[in-house]
Amino acid sequence: MNIQTSIPAPARLAPAGTLPLPSSVAPPRIVWPYALGVAGYHLVAMLAFVPWFFSWTGVVLAIAGLYVFGMLGINLCYHRLLTHRGLVCPKWLEHSFAVLGICCVQDTPARWVAVHRRHHQHADEQPDPHSPLVSLFWGHMGWILVENDDLRRLGIYERYAKDILRDKFYAKMERHGWWMWVIVIQWGVFFAGGCLAAGLSGDGAMAAVQFGASVLVWGVFLRTVVVWHITWSVNSIAHRWGYRNYETDEGSRNNIVVGLISSGEGWHNNHHADPRSARHGHRWWELDVTWLTIRLLMMLGLAKNVATPSPHLTSAAACRQLSTHDYEVSPDR
Ligand SMILES: [Zn+2]
Ligand SMILES: [Zn+2]
């Protein structure tokens, strides 16, 4: 990150509709596998409201899953560790967290990292993959549903994800759709685990299947959809509404609701001001559960080289314009 104080104030806080679609999108073409996947997951998740699929175990698994899969897999691993290199974990632990991230169906680690690094480099400018200045729906989920030539794997990997793909584990996840098999195995583990637990406790075959189905619908499908909308809210809501601790040269905001439901990712203005920091909550009351978890890992000796907010941020320069777009996006190491 480079802090400058002389750049002109851009039109970052303009209303939605003031930024065109990325030129690499026109004309919009639907990516059917993604569109059907997103629609299918939402439809299956809605079965949670059918009484036959209800169980309290499913509810507990869904809530715990927000933390285990969303927080550890996406926030800690995909975002703060892999994208921004804000901490280092032992490889076995990093890869385990990455598997949890893959289970969240937000694409492979390399693709997530590449798209997000591009977002930081062009946030709220025309090539931003998901600026809500195009429209709130576009920034939230519209961008996932259409082809964007800018985000084709080979091109974007070469530019933004070389460091990720040097790791054989992540390279392997790209090949032969392996990451999708991880997702399918997840379905099987939850369903079979539920059936087995009910069977062992003496339930009949039909009751065991019903329990397994409730564990699958609540513990996987509903949880995945909720984690999606939490992650997407950081891109949409936290670039539109909230307060700003730093005058960054894009529209990022600290949004209290998103900050709390996302375990700290919604302190998004803090994050754009200092992307590498593994701590997103900068003020004492900006609760950052992901950061508390990283501190726990540090105490256990499972996280090191942890980046904390830059001292530059507290200097007088931070009160003026912070240039964040020239952030080093692809550490070539
Ligand atoms: Zn952002
Ligand atoms: Zn980021």
C-alpha cells in the first residue's frame, strides 16, 4: 500500500448507476452453470422451511457452519491469508481451512484470490469486477451470473494468482473439477453422517433418512446460501452504506450490520485502507471475530508473521486521501 496525500478526490461516492458495466462484460451473456448452481442452491435451501426437513440439530449445524465454513474458510483463509498474506499458518492447517472455503461454493482458492485482488486494484472504477456503483444487484451477485472476459481463468491467474498456483494443492483443485468433488463429498458426509447418527440412536430407516436430509438441507444448503449473501454484502452494502474512518479513493464503508454478521469483514473501509492487515476492526468497538480467531491461533503457535494495521494509518496523512489502488496485488514469491 502506498499513501499519497495529493491525489484529487474522485467520484467514488457517486450513486448507483454512475458506473458502466465492465467493458469486458458487454454484451452480457449468462454463465449457465453458475446461474443454475446459484438458483439450485437457493431452491434446496428453501426446503428448510418445510417441516419434514426440520431438526434442531440441523439448525445448530447451520449456525455453527457460518463460523466453521464462512469465517475459517472464506474470511481467514481465502481472504486474509491467501489473498492478502496477512498471516502464515502451517501448510496442513492452511489447506484444511482452504477445503472449508471450497465447501462454501465461492469458486477455487486461485479464482477467488485473483478476482479479489483485481477488485482491490480497481475498486469502484470501471474494471472492478463487482462495484455496486453499477447497481446494487450487480455488486451483490449479478457479476457472478454473467461472462466477464476479464476474469477468464488463464489470464487472471497469470496476473494475480501465480503465487497461489505454485502450491500443488491449489493447482490440483483447478484440474478436472476437483474442487467440485470436494463440494459433492461434503453433501455425502452431511447426509450419511445424519443417517448414521439417527440409525445408531435406534431410529427406523425412514426416520434416519429424514434426519440425514434435515442435516443436509440446514447444515449445507441453507448455510452455504447464508454465507454467500454475507460475503456478497461486503461487496455490495459495504461499498455503499456506512461510515468511513479513512478517506480512501474508492467507496468502501464500515457497515455495522455487515461487520457483525460477517465476523469482521464489514469493516471494509478499514480493510481497503490497509489491505494486508489481518485485523479489520481498527477501533476498540469494531468487533472482528476473525481477528480474535487469528489471535487464538497465534497463542497456539499456529499463526505467525501476522500483519497489523500500519502505523501510517494513525498519522495525520490518514485524515486526507489514501491511495489504495496501487496496492501490491500479486506477491511473486
Ligand atoms: Zn471492497
Ligand atoms: Zn480484501
